[in-house]
Amino acid sequence: MAKRDYYEVLGVERGSSDADLKKAYRRLAMKYHPDRNPDNKESEEAFKEANEAYEVLSDASKRAAYDNYGHAGVDQASAAGGGFGGGGGANFSDIFGDVFSDFFGGARGGNGRGGAQRGSDLRYTLELNLEEAVRGTTVSIRVPTLVNCQPCDGSGAKKGSAPVTCPTCGGIGQVRMQQGFFSVQQTCPRCHGQGKIISDPCDACHGEGRVEEYKTLSVKVPPGVDTGDRIRLSGEGEAGAQGGPTGDLYVVINVREHEIFQRDGKHLYCEVPISFTDAALGGELEVPTLDGRVKLKIPEGTQTGKQFRLRGKGVAPVRGGGAGDLMCRVAVETPVNLDRRQRELLEEFRATLEGNSTHSPKANGWFDGVKRFFGDL
């Protein structure tokens, strides 16, 4: 069957502009695409016919051959180059892409991959001791980052020149590879999706538009921060590519271990060693807090593991609320390196305890439990 005139297929005049051709093709492709007309052979054939017509008429050289020689001019090119295969030069995704471009402005690639890009966010780990984290502090940090190149003002091109449109993709940032009916769009290998290339790069940044630099920043750490908390410094990250906005810097807090205190949220914990005699007879001890020393009264008969609470001696949380408490856990120390007289005194003391379980209620209860356990066996 003889082929219809391509202009007739698209419903346009011979002198129609590229924009009119594209508009007509898009209308037909959306109407007859097989995905919108499943199992409809007539729609499939109409789609192939419109696709073939648009591929020829949208290409300047093919259109000229067609205008001069009709179908014979393009059929010869088809035979020599492998044919159009009915696939055409555009696919359904291109059509919808054009629709979205019309709604949101600009051609494909104008604000896409090749446009301005936001700079990367940066992370900096700030080591603090417990006192700095609890009370707050101000520290200076030195951060490596990418900043806009001053000589070229971030363009990447040498002063007096400018980036030019990529000849491979025509500024779109994408190239199309076609095989038969299928068409695959890929990032342009020459401009890497930018749509432009720099023929005369800046000597300072070698065409990158950004250079690495160290910035010294002052960071105000609020009182009460803890490990894992983040402080955001807006606009202190890497400079954006192609004039894009600068990223942010996130300062991540890491509180070093303390030789005395352990922190759990807003509460502090510490272990207080006391002597055997203080535990037995009671007494008064000085214990450390972050605000200085305080007196802690030890009642007689205090056992290892006994915990004393000092209210309000913990940490005021960074997000607000009252200060936590300091929990002091008692650890009774067994005397070591005894001299002869000390041993004699302890032997005499032990003799006075024999046969009287009232002095060791926990031990007496434990041994009773052991006897019951073996009795059950």
C-alpha cells in the first residue's frame, strides 16, 4: 500500500514550522499511542505512521530530501542507514516531558540536570568534654569546603569568555539512541548533562567553577547538648554548581568520656568508694559535682550498691526542662596491705561476730536460701 504524504499524516502545511510539526505530532502520538489503545491494531498503525512522518520532517536534511524527492528520497536513506523501523525520532516519554516543560517553563535541560545545583551539605564532628557540653561554650572550627572560584565567579570559564552550547546534545544535556521501534535517552557523554561546555577553562579552578578552601567558623554550643546532637549552620556547606545555592554545615556533637561521671540523658552517675569502717559506723563524705563539692551523709550499716540521689545536680537539657539528678552509688572497699596489728584487730573483731547472724542479715538469708536449694535437689 502506498504511503501517505507525511504532511498529510500530521495534518500540517508544507511550510509549517518545527514548533507546528511538534505540536501536531504530539497530539497524534498521545491519541494513538499503543499504551492508551491496547490491542487496537488501527491505533498502532496510526501511531507508527505519525512517528515515521515526524522523524523525517523534524530532521532538516531528511525533510529537504523528502521535499525534493518524496518518499523515494528518504527510502534510499532508510535503506542505506538501517531504516526508521517505524519507531520515529521521539517516544511517549518525550511527549509528556514536553508537556511538563510547557507547564513549568523552559526547554528540557534548561532547569534540569544542566541547571544550577545546590551545594552539598557538610558534616563536622565536634569533640567536647562533659563540662563544655553541660555549660555550653563557643569554639572555632576549621572546615574544608568548596567555594565559588573568584576569578571566574563560579562559571568555570576564563575571564572574558563564557560556556558555549554543547554541540553533541544541542544544549539539552541528553542524547537519544535509537534501535528500531525503541528510543532510549541518555546523559550526554560530552557535557555530562550540563548542556554547555567550557572551551576556555579558568586557570584557577580548571573549569570546575569551585575551588577547595578551608573556612574558620565560630560555633556557639548551647548548654545541655549531648552526643549525637546537631547544630546546623545554614549556608556554610559547599558552594552550589552553576551558581546554585550553598549547602549547610551540620556540626555533630560527640561528648568524650569523663573520668568520674557517666551521663544518661539529664542524669549523672558516679561511683563513690567508702572505707569499711565508714560503711559500718557511718560518716560524712565530700563528693564531687559539676558545680563543686557537696557533703554526703553516710548512715551506719551502708552496703555496697546503695545509691544516694543529689537532686538538681545533673544536667539541664538543651531542649528545656529542669536539671536532672546526680546518682552516687556506694562501693565499700575491702582493706588491703594490712600490717600485723591491723590483722590482729580484725581477727578479734571477727571473733566477736561468730554465732551472731544479726550483724550480717543478707549473708544469713543467702545461706538459708542455699540450704533450701540443695535440700530440694
